[in-house]
Amino acid sequence: MNKFATNVTYLPEDYTRDVIEPLAKVGVKMIGTVHVEAMPDNGVQEVAWVEQMMVTMEGSSSGNINYVKGYVASANLTDDTIEQQLQQLVGTTSKLRGIRWILDCVGKFENGTTATHVATTRHDGIDLLKSPRFEQGLALLEKYNLSFDLQCAPIQLVETAAALFGKYPSLQVCIDHLGKPRTILGNDLLDDGSVNPNVTVDEAELKVWREGMTAMAKLPNVHVKLSMLGYTCPGWMRTKERQEVLKSLVRETIELFGANRCMVAWNWHVNGAVSDADNMSQVGPDAVELLDKFLWFFEGYSDEDKDRLFAGTAKEFYRIG
């Protein structure tokens, strides 16, 4: 990750302080987490490093436990050596559950002003979802009993993803971050630094998102993470109006996929603002505030559905015992 974000260090003890301990104080017991790749230079080395940290922490006198129950590792599915990489990853830990390679691409990276993610500078802004070599690598995942975390822009769901993943009905897929509709109420702040008062949603953006998500929801092997909500609405914690917009979108997603295919994800790294908005806002909820907002979003749902959303779907998808 140092290639994309220099001088960023966030370790298990930081996660314990920021997420596990605050949630424990309000009665929420952490039964396990899934470590999702963080754009490493080498996916095998990242998994080995995190696993060693967790084993060391568990073996210390601090009383901590190894709460990482699964890994979603980094691997470029277009690489010539992809099968060897998958074999290495499987051999590194019995907790390997899936692969992610960040794919958000609507053209070359323009310093965060479009939906193209900085990670796609690894392939110069080329949309790998349209690459035959990507599909060849994707087809290997079932052989190794691995899922795929799909992070891409809504237009990619429409143009490519629905047709591509429909060809692999046995491959378990999870769409990351609500399908990534982008800044549907505009930026958090205006140029003068004041809070953007806009409450009119970008219907063009949502039309593309709905088309893509509706197509993906028709595939029974596809799931969704309810996470990184501040990418959709930067600074949503500032106003009730923004929160109402997000509540509507979260519930719309659950209606499309069903609670049995949706999962809450904290996506926690660095701090609340970065975890929530991917640097598109300087404000974000802490772990307990995010829990409270999700409980509000899920008002009226059955206890069974809420159990699925907060834990059951993730446990099933990532095969956490």
C-alpha cells in the first residue's frame, strides 16, 4: 500500500482500540473479522505478514485473541503466473477465503475526480473486467474454492460484470461498498468550506447504479457489502437529510438482494473518516455511531434479518465457523 498511501500504519492493536473495545462496551462481541487486501505489492507476503502479527499478538501476555478468521487476498487475475500465486496463497494459510483486485475504472486515474480508483494505475486505467485474460484468471477461483470481492464502478456492473459473473454461477461474488454510487448529493463541502446544502440526488448516477445492481441481484451467487457509505454521500453524518438519503439506498439494496445476501462491513482502517469516505470527507462515524446508524437503517426488519445483516451472511459467505 505504500505505493499509494505513504506513511500509513494501522495495526491490530489500533483496530482493537478503535473498533473491538468500543463495541464491547455497548455489548457487541466481536466473533471474528475478515482481512481484505490493502493494495499490497505482493499479496502472498501481505497475508503472511498479517497472519504472523495475529499469531504473535495471540501468544503475548496481553490476553488478545487472533480475531482474523478469513483472508481476501490480492492477486491480479491477468498475471501469467496467477495459478502459481493462488497456489502460494492457499499454502500460506488455511483461512484464505477469496481474492480481490480493485477494478474501479472509467478511464485513466485523475486524482480522485472520477470513479477511477488509484489502484488501477497498476494497469494504466485499463478496465480489466473487459479483458479475456481476467476471465481466464477468474475461472481458476472455483478450482481453489475461492470467492471474489468485486469492487468496481456502477457503469462496469452494467457494461460487463453482470454478463461476466453470470457465466460462473458457482463462483461466490461479493460486491463491495454498496456498488459504489458516487457523491449522489455532491461534495461534502463547498469551495468556501461551508457544508454543501444540496439535498437533491443525482438521478443520472442512481439510474446507472440501479440498472447494474438490479442485473447483479438476478444472479443468486452475488452478495453485497453495506460499507463505505461516505463514498456515496460524503459527510453524511453532518445532516439528517443526508442520512435519510443513505437509509433509503441501503434499504433499497437489501430489497434487491435480500438480507440473506447482504452484509454489514465496517471497512475500518486508519480512522472513521477514511474508512467511511475514502478521503472524500474529513468526517465519519466512529464504530459505535456506525452501529447505531445501521440499527436505524434496519428499523422494522425482523431479528432474523438483522442477524443475517450483521453476521450471518458474512459468516456463510466467508465460511467462518
